[in-house]
Amino acid sequence: MKIDSLIARPSWIESNQQHVKKCNTIEVNEIEMGRISNFKSLPEVIALAEIPVRTYNPDEIKDSLSVVLNGIQDPGNIGTILRVCDWFGIRNIFCDHDCANIFNPKSVQASMGAIFRVNVFYLDLVDFIPRFTNSDFPCYGTFLEGENIYRMRLQSKGFIVMGNEGNGITAGIEQLVNHKITIPSFAHSLYSTESLNVGVATGIILSEFKRIEYINR
């Protein structure tokens, strides 16, 4: 992602001359920054960047693990998932057109910079997924009635589909899933939490995939 310019307060400019010299920098005061920023706590600097036009590399996809998002509508969840994917080395996320925009301010904030490092594509998942899936490249989908993820032989490449916060994975995408997986609850109470936040669930699932990958090295 190309940075066009920086909008910064005087204190930041003074202590970050190495960045100021490399990029067009606009100095603003506290009142002006308050008009620009969406945050209650005013930032010292804001970057103005071009929204990139990205194309995916089929060969890279075939040899890696990617996350697929089906109707994730909360911008904060999208941003959290970007952050989690960045941590676990997932380079590509594929979203359907019902997902929230990754450039929503809440998404950008929640990503904590991961938006600059993880590739995100919006496309028709029903058309896209079958182009890659086969016996060596499975499509995993998260379902409450899925197989216990801790008892499965997980592969180091494929798609992991995370569904909508309230309704889960749509029927059309469910038909493309090879393996239904779930994170089992270890709670002893009948009145425990019914489900996990999709960002939390993504982190747990990726952790297990990477654990298995690490063991098999």
C-alpha cells in the first residue's frame, strides 16, 4: 500500500524526522487533527494512502492456507481477523460481497496495521472456491455440528471458511465445504456461552492448524 502523505502534529514531526524526510508531511494543530480523526484520543499522525488494486496469485494460493469470509458484517471483526491472520502468517483473505469493507475506519483501527500486510480480495466465492479445491487442497468450514478440530488431521494448505456472526455459513458455500469443523466447548455448565466471536474463533482455529504444521515439519 503506497503512502501518499502524512498528516501530523508538531510533536510527532519533531521526533520523527527520518519519516518526514521520506514523505510529504502536512502539519496540523490539535483542533485540526480533531476534525480529521475518528478517534476520541487524538493520534499524533495519520497516513493518507492509496487504496491498492490487487490481483491474487493462483500458484501462491495452491501452496498455502487462506481464510475465506462469508458474510462477516461487523467492521471490527474484519479488522480483528486481519490482525490474527497477520500473526499466523496468512497472506490472503477472500471475502464475499456481503462482508464489511476493510477500509471502514473501525476495520482499519482493529487491524492494528495488518491491513498493510495481508491481501484482501472481494469476489464471488461460489465461483472462486471450486477453482482450487481437490483432495490435496480441502475447503474447511466452521459449523457448530462440525468435527472436533482437535481430533482431525489438518492439512497445511486449503481454505478455512468463517461464517456470518449470526447465521453462519450460507447454504451455497456449505455445499463447497469438504470438512466441517468446530471448536468444542469445555464448559461444564448448561448455561455457558453458546458460541465464540468470529475473530476469537479464527484465532483458535489458525493456532491449531499452525500447531499441526509445526509438528509435521
